[in-house]
Amino acid sequence: MLKLKTKGILIVISSPSGAGKTTITKHLVNKIPNVKLSVSLTTRKPRSGEVNGIDYKFVSLKDFKEKVKKKLFLEHAKVFDNYYGTLKSQIIIDLKKGKNILFDIDWQGARQIKKKFTKDLISIFILPPSLKELKRRLSKREKSKAFVNKRMSKAKREIMHWSEYDYAVVNDNLKNCLSKIQNIISNHVLKPHMQTISKY
Amino acid sequence: MLKLKTKGILIVISSPSGAGKTTITKHLVNKIPNVKLSVSLTTRKPRSGEVNGIDYKFVSLKDFKEKVKKKLFLEHAKVFDNYYGTLKSQIIIDLKKGKNILFDIDWQGARQIKKKFTKDLISIFILPPSLKELKRRLSKREKSKAFVNKRMSKAKREIMHWSEYDYAVVNDNLKNCLSKIQNIISNHVLKPHMQTISKY
């Protein structure tokens, strides 16, 4: 009696670094049907192992600023000393095709996207189990204390925005956290605006 | 890092009769934690097997109309030739205690409750797989063709309101339908207004 409409949704995931967002988005790309990870443009230098066009599209500051001027971005933000942004063009094409698009962005980007899309967007904030645990995870990756402290204060500022999201999920256990996110996404298609009623 | 608040929610389930709502609510009462089924007042006569105070609180038309005048109802509606309604008093006490309250009501009642509660309410519409299947189910219970036809036209009018709900679920298979509803409810507690962040 009900039929799913062919339309994609935007899935926005934010969290402080160290809360497991990268691992989570990697898993979600394999688990959510018809999903595509949005690739941001950034002015920061590639880290070792990062591939242009897959992890980010690496662009010059001049190029980035030109695109801002031309209003080509759906959202863009400055994080630490670097710029990050998502181009409008591809997103619109993908949504029309019925693709679900996964965004791994910070609260500033999330806020901008949420202004432009309302019903067809789910925003999820991932929290670490505690700040102590977050510090432990960050220290494991990075030896420089100053760097860890910088990340921690950035994390605290990011966490302040947790309640602006549709859902907040604690990543205390990767499996549980993933299954909660998958449930959130599969529930979304049960909303009436995602379905049509056939003639009866 | 996040803690659930002690507060109950309202879970409103509507559907045309024959879509399996009674079976579904009976199962949900056993599966949703801390849940209570709201018992409506009605002016209709008890059917065989119905128990006063459990299935409904059976009251006289005079008594019902007095309560309407005194504004004691959270919602009330006339369905066929009978009145149905939910009293405010108990609901408010139960919500404060953190109880989740399940409502098995029609679209008229749902609309009234939704006006009074917004964030703390989930509304779900249950649809039959098809009208043909609905007719088959109704004819099984009831031999009178006239009665079945009356129910069918009532069902069509009820179904017209499916898109006013937060979620619409087809009951093609009881197990799947129940698990979808349980997911919807367990997701709700992941919304930020249901949680508080502990000091960090």
C-alpha cells in the first residue's frame, strides 16, 4: 500500500576527533543502502596515506576563496588554520538520483547544511564515552602534548553543539553505536514524506 | 557522558480497524520499557469479553458530556455513534513519573493530543497491506456485509490521514511491523531533548 519515493537524504555526522567518526563513517558507507560519502574540499596539506579525491579534494587557498566568492559551496568552514567545504553541484545531482549522502563535517558545516535542507536531512552527533577516554585515544595517536591539548580544547568546543543535532549517540562500543545509527537511518524512510500511498 | 532524562513520552498509534492495531498494542505493552496503555472512556456498550477499566472505562453519555464541559479530556471524539476520550489527570501524573503512555486512538484524537504535546510524542499510523486484505480480515470477524462495508468506508476515511503522523508502517507481517515500531521508539531516546550531558 505504501511505496518508497526515489529520493536521497543527507546524513550529517559530526563529532570531536577521537570519538571514532572516521571508523564509523567507513562502516556506514558499507552498510547504508545506496550511500555515497561526500568528499570535502580542503586547503590543508594531505596527511600521509590520504588520497586526493577520496579523502579530500585538496585545493589551494586561492582556488577555495574563488569558489566561496562564486557561491559554489553548500557549506564551508575554517577549522584550525584550514578551510573545508562541500560543493553544491554534485550533491544536488546525487540527491535527485536517489543517493543518500553521508557528510563527515563539523558543527559549523552541519549548521549551514541544516538551514538549506530540513526534512531530507538527518543529523547525528557522536560523543566519546568521556573526555578522559577521548584524551586517551588522542594521546595514543599523537605524542605531542601541546597537540593533544589543542585537540582537546577543540573537542570541548565541538561537544558544546551536541544538542543542535537530531540525534546524539555515544560511541562507547563501535557495534552498538553503528547499530543505533543504522536504526536511525532505516527509520527515516518510515516518515510519510519519504513514502507515497498507492491507489486503493 | 550522556544520561537519559526521567521523562515519559506519549506513543500514539492509529489505524483503521482490521489493520492489526489491537494485536500490535498488546505486544508493545510487553516490549516497551516502562509503558502503560492509556484506557479511554467510552459511551459505547461493552462487547463480550471486554472488561471495564481494562479495555475501556464504560460511562454514560451524561457523564461523558459533563466531563467534556469541565474540560477534563486531553482528547475526545465521536466515532460511529459513540464517544471516546482520554482524561488529562492520569496522563500528566504518569508522564512526570517517567512512564511511557501508549494511545490506541483515531486520527481525531491523535490530532488533539499532538496539539498539546510536541517533542514528547511519537505518532505512528499502521496501514494494512492493501484494502483487499483489510476487507478479507474484516469479513473473517464479521458476517454482516453491511457492517463490513460500513467499516471499510470508515477505514478509507481513516487512511486519508496517514501522512499526518510522524511515521507510517505497513502491517504486512506482525513481527516486522513490531520491530519497526520498537526501533522508532528506542530511537526517540537518542534525541537530545531526552538526554542530558554530564559534567565533563
